[in-house]
Amino acid sequence: MHHSAPWCAGLALLLCACTGVISPSGSKADGDDAPGVSPSGAGGGPSGAVGDPGLPPVDMPASAPLRRLTRAQYDNTVRDLLGIDAHPAADFGLDEQGGGFASNFKAPVELLQVERYQQAAEELAEQADLALLAPCALPGGDEAQCLEEFLAGFGTRAYRRPLSAEELAAHRQLFSTAGDFAGGIRLVLSTMLQSPYFLYRPELGNPLVVENDGLPLTAYELASRLSYLLQNTMPDAELFAAAAASALQTPEQLADQVRRLLAAPAASDTFVSFYEQWLEVEDLGDLEKNTEIYPAFTAELKSALQSELHEFVEHAMREGEGRLSTLLTADFSFLSGPLYELYGLPQPDAATSGAVTQVTLPAGQRAGLFTLASVMARHSHPDQSSPVKRGYMVLDKLLCTVPPPPPANVDITVPEVDPSVPTSVRFEQHRVDPACASCHSLMDPLGMAFEHYDGIGRYRPSEAGLPVDASLELTGTDQDGPVQNAVELMSKLAAAAEVRDCMARQWFRYAFGRADEPEDAGAILAASSALAGADQRIGELLAALTSSRGFRYRKPVVQ
């Protein structure tokens, strides 16, 4: 395909607009590797309050790094923009992490990635159904008028904002270099799909309006911020219409859109994306186990585990009204195939054995997401369970507290499996050695609460001929006290204020694609308070977060 000057300009911009934050004038400020990361570790601790430490933190404008579409967002956007469900992003590089979630705002884009964007754009332009994208060009139509309609309509959807007069002129010129109408439209389409305005999510704000040191995001920027947070794709027709009508200005208008978008089927992609990334199980298909110890860990089982997580999350977020308590304490799950045997349940009739079915699990054995076999298998070693990994998981994901890395001279070799010695005994050295105890005294007791689950998440009442002791003394929360096992632990944590605060922080990180900073404490507090006051419904947390000043404004870049 022929490439003209506008594509070359887009290539140059793509290669240079790779990191940092766009300033209102369009230039970039230098970006940090990991803004807001606590010295205690990658997950970070609670953000500090802004202003008088005796007062609640102030809801302030937030920093807005320039984010490139993740692979999932690219595929979803192409699907909704072109009607093509082709998954071209499978050939792109891995997404970068920001605050524990896919973000793509730090590392420069290599030339190979630019070439893959080019190839994908050209192939998508050839596959596109022009009768759907430019129906005005049917035989007998006015091609000049049709081009204008295409640039105004498709261009607004591709760039997620109306095109400027200069952009319209450049695309008209590009169109004129093609030999016919269809070729010109495909050339323009391919060029748009390679533009940084398609591949990135610029959030410049309105430079003409500065309110209390914050730039309000434009209506179209807010529409994109909402849609990529809540549906992991471009804005739908109603969001575009709201942006065009300036109907995204007030917190109430935004909250109404949040509830609408979360109720739509497309929100399922956000639900699954968040919880898979949060629990680090998005690569479950690649997880390997020692097949001599765990012969049941087959490709069929991994597929069933992934389906279970997806179905559980969708049910909890919709049928369970998105309550945190349901997500953390439910005694049911969604099983298929080999999962019945793994969970110690009889196989269903042959006629339904291939279907995913909601099942009440054996009493006292499971409690929500953290005891799903997929999560237990992911946070284990290939040949055994791992109190360290599981304890770290609870601290990081539910309490937003991450111990420092081990000293350089500490032996971190995992104790070898010994069928005659329980895991609790083999890992006891962690808590005895002074060099290890400061960290492992935090992680290991929480991890031991999950010792009823082996390395692939199968429930075991005993190990090495002895009853499993999964008891601990929970400390550091407003629900402290003795705990007998993971089921009791999850019940206490589901009611803990510290967990509500951490969930607000985790959703903030997902929404902004970065670690939280001290200035973000006000927005996070608002989200946490909404969760507490709405019977733990995650949807109300998101409504409060998106209504916050931190979501609606951006911090100006100091030149």
C-alpha cells in the first residue's frame, strides 16, 4: 500500500511520543519509571494525606501519563470501530505494567512494534467492509460528500474526538492520491489506524480553563477515560453523543454513565480484565506444574480453571451486585469437566459434563476468589504449595502492603518437598532466622491459612499424615483475632476497613494505569467511603472514583 507524508508524520510522532506525560501544549514532560511507588516494594503502601495531617485528604487533580492502548484494548477497539473480531494485537509486544496493571506508558516503542502496527493497520483496512463504514458511497452517491461524512463520522470514532481542520485537510489530500474512492477510503483508514491519536489515549485537558491548579479534561477525553475503564474499549454511541452535547460535566452525569456502562454486557471485559490482572492469573494457560506430583494438571484442567474464574467474576459482579463480600466469601463456584474431581464433587450426567454449571462447594472448604483452585495454583510452586507466595498475595492484593525484598545475602531457596514433613515445618526456618523473620513473620502466617490447598488448589485435610494446621492470629486490621483457616480469614478480611481502602486503591491504579501518589489520597478516600456506604458494591466505588476531581481533572505539567 502506498504511504504518503501524513503517514510518515504519524510514524515520527509515534516513535517520539512514547513515554511521559503530554503537556497542554502537546509537548512531553519526562516521566518517572514508577511514580508513587513506596520504598517498601512495587505494590506500594497507603498514600499519604495531602495538607493538614489531621484533616481528610483533599481530592486533587491527578497526573495523567500518556498511555498507549493495551493489546486487549486495541483488539476491542478494532472490533467496535470496524466490526472485525480478528485479534491482531496477538502479534504485538507484551503490555507494560503500571501500578500492577497493563498500562503502556513508560518504555519507548521499538521500530519492530511500529512495523507491527503498520502491518495490522494495512490488513485491517483491506478487510474492512466499506458498505458499513461508508454506506453513502453506494452506486449513485456523491463521493465528495461521502468523503466528508466518512472523515467526520469515522474520524471522530477512530480518534475518539472530532478532527481538527488541519487533520481533515491532510486526510483529504491523502485520499486524493488514490486511484479510486474505495482505495482512497482504505488508505485514509489505514493511516488513521497508525496515528498516535488512535494508538494512544491523549488526555491534554482544556488549556484555556485552569481551576484550582487543575485542567478539566475535555468531554471527549472523559468519554474515553470512562469507556476504557468500564468496558475496556472505545466509547459507545451514547457516550459520544453525551460528549458532543457537553453532558459529561457534572459528577452526577458521570455517575449515571458509570451505572449504565457497568450494566451493559461489554462491562464483562473490564470485570475479567481487572480480576485476572489483580490476581495475576491472566497467563494461567502457560502455568506449568511437576506432572509427576500433579498429573491432574492438564491443559483441559487449566482451561476449566480459566472458565471458572471468568464465570465466577461475571456472576459476582452482576447477579451478586458486585459486592466485595460476595467476591471474597462466596461458597459457590462454576465448574466444568475435570474441576468436579479437583473439588471432590461427583461428576454430573454425561449430557451436561461439558457445560459450566454453578455449584455449591463442600461446606467450610472455599471462600470466594482467593480460594479458587486457579488462584491457589498460580500462587504456588511447580511441585508444592507456597505459604510465602500466598501470604504475599494477601498483603499485596488485599492490604496494599508489600514487605521489602530480601537482603542480598539471604538464601531464598525453596525447601525441597518431603512427603513425610508438613509444609509448615519445612518453612519454619523463615520465621526462626532473624534475617528472614522481619518479612516472613508478616507473610507466612497469612499464607499458612491456605495450607488446606495443595500446589494445584486441591483441598487437603491432612499433609504428611498430620491434620493441616491453618490457624493464625490476624493482626493489623480492625478485624484482628484468631483465625482457624482461609475461610475464616476471608470472612474477616471482607469486613475489614483496610481491605476496603486497598480495593479503592487497586481500582484507582487500574483506572489510571499507574501507582498512586500522595496527591491521589482524596480520590481514593472518596471511593473507599462509597464502598463502605453502599453495602460494599464495587459499582458505587467506581461511581465515586469517576466523579472525583482526580478523575475529571489532570495536573498541569510544569515545564
